[in-house]
Amino acid sequence: MQKISAALSLSLATFTAGFLLAACETSNTPPNGTANNGATSTPAAQTTTSSGSGLKIGSLLPTTGDLASIGQQMAAAVPLVVETVNACGGVNGQPVSLVAVDDQTDPRAGAAGMTKLATIDKVAGVVGSFASSVSTAAVSIAAQNKVMLVSPGSTSPVFTEKAQKGDFQGFWARTVPPDSYQGPALAELAKKRGFKRVSTIVINNDYGVGFEKAFVQAFEKLGGTIVNKNNPVRYDPKATTFETEAASAFAGKPDAVLGVFYVETGSLLLKSAYQQGVAQGVQVMLTDGMKSDEFPAQVGKTGDGKFIASGIIGTVPGSDGKGLEALTKLWQAKKGSAPGEFAPQAWDATALLVLAAQAAKENTGVGIASKIREVASGPGQEVTDVCEGLKLLKEGKKINYQGASGNVDIDANGDVIGVYDVWTVGDDGKIKTVDKVTPKS
């Protein structure tokens, strides 16, 4: 999709806001992976029910771009929560409305979209984004406008560091654990598999570089060696060819190569490594950014019909929450399948926004920010059902929401601790979970 500058995106969004919101008025149908059939270069918006002074929330997730194959699953979870909540009476006595924006896996589009949500749509809270680079671009805009931003997928440790400094003023949280946990978990997996010499190659943004740092520190503490520590390989997120990067990462005969990628660019890089013959005999380890059912086919097959990605291993934030079974049944009934990667985290992010607004008894970002930790991890009756939680809050009782992804106990920095799935690609190109690991706190 064509991309334009944040300034132009914002200008167009401001000029055409009334038209977009009128033209995009829909039912609670989530984005389908394209924005106006791919013809627009501004953040695409969809609006559900309009409810006057009722709670209005937004979503800022990638339904196009490098992370679209995962983002579409996440984006589908948000309107499902809104639909569920409105069916049981809404929040503070009124229906909840939703404005969904496609951030295109692009920080510029994400910044423009967040500006639109905050200043034109005047939402109180936003579920987003997935890419850490997009959340980085969006969170300062959210905080400045007192909009609560809850990410279901941004894992960069940078957010923890900035939250500790007070940069976000309490208007940031996430329902996925930071890579300061996943990096060590993958380092433990590497040690368990007997890898002593590992090279790294990462996408050059907050996600890739942050994960790289966490993994390198953990792996060296375990006695491992980073082959290219003094010459790390980091690729441009907008790159389309990767011959040089692939050759550099696999040089020096490492036991394994850690790749921290997004799906589209990562698939091209792995294909390049295979075509150059440099990946033979080297284990590839990947992370959550590549955990997509589409990626093995995108990497391609060998001349004899085998999947190039066969045997790759990786980690991804898993879901083991008390509310997962109920969400899975609902998703199956509504969509005919199980919820995809990060859909439980997106469900929980949305649920926390509506529960916090009800706890605050006001439909504002300030109100949500003041109560989100209380409903997520404070003392109170444990609830897994968002409607039950709303009912108890309306009665003046306190709750402790137990999510589908986990217990979502948000700490002072907006972080949670979660469980990680260990996954691999089979000879049939199918991804399967083979183990779980909980990071050491």
C-alpha cells in the first residue's frame, strides 16, 4: 500500500473526517485486511454504533502492511468485545462505540491515525498498536491528549524504561509481556537445544533492537557466544532485498541464527538465505513477529517440494488465562475457528478499557487511566466474563479481571508477565506448539 507522510495523512484525515466517518459507518464487522480495497493511503477508519456521550474507544492495529496477517486477527477481537458489552447493557448506562483505524504497520500512518482518534473522534481509550515502532509513534500523542493506550502486542522493553521515567503519564499499558522476558526465554531454549554460538539479525526498530539486546544479555549469562556481537546485522524495515544481510548473519558458521522479523520482510530474508545456500546446517530461531500461518508458504519450497521453513523454532507470547476457554467458544461460534495469535491479548485490552471506564463511572481517558490497574490486578472478586465484571462494578463492588491471555496483572509500568509458547514449523508447513515456558521473574 502506498504510504504518505504523517503530516499529509493528518491533513487529509482532518479535512475529510466528516466524510470518512459517514462513509465508513458499518456494523460491528472488523477490517478484512484491506482499506477501501487498498485504494487509500490514509489510515482507514470504521465506525460502529454512535452513542452520543457514551464511551467511545478506538483501535489502531495493522490490517495491511508487514504485520497484516497477524493484525487482522487482533483487529477482529475488538468489535467482538464491543458487541458483547453492548448486548449486556453497555458502560455507564450507554452503548460503547468503536472507531477502527488501520495503522498499515507504519509509524507515520500510526501517528496520523492516533492523532485522528484523539483529536477528531475524541476517543477515551485505544487498543493498539501491534508493532512497537507504531506504538512508539502513537503513545506520546495518546498521553498528550489524555487517551489511554493499551497495546495487545508491542513487546519492546523501551516502553518499560520510558514508563519508569514517567514519560507516558499513566496513559500506557499492555496485555503482552515485554521482550525483557521473551529474550531470556528464547536464550534458555537455545541453551536447551545445545546451541553455543549464535548470530543475530533483526529488523532495525524498537522491537528488533530491544529483543536483540535482551537475548544477547541473557544468552551470554548462560555461557553462550554471540558470533556477530561487534557487527550486528539490522535491516531497514522498508527493505525489499536482503542478500547482503542474510549472508552476513549466517557467516562464521554459527550453531543458530536468531531472526527478529516481521512476516513479509522476514519471509523474504529467509528465502534469500536459502537461495544463497548459507542457511544449510544452521538452526533458525524466530520470535512472535513471525508466528503467522502464512509465513512458511511465503518463504517457499525447495526444489523437491519441501517447505524451506521446516524445522524452524521460535517463541511467542501464549495464552493461558482463565477466560480463554470462553473466548475460544465464542470465537468458534461467531467465526468458525479458534482465535488467532494475539487475539486473546486484544480481547483483554478492550475488556480492560470498558471495565476501567465503568469503575471510574466516567467515559474519559483520565477515568480509565485511574482505574485500569485496579480492575486488572487490584483486590476484588475474580471475574473472567466482561459482562459479569461490569455488573459487579455497577453494584459498587471491586473486581480482579482474569483475562483470556492471562491474569493481566498490570504493574506500575503498564507491564504484565505472561507465558510463552514454543513453536515449530512441520514438514507440512504447518505451525504447531511443542512446549511452553514461563520466564523467570
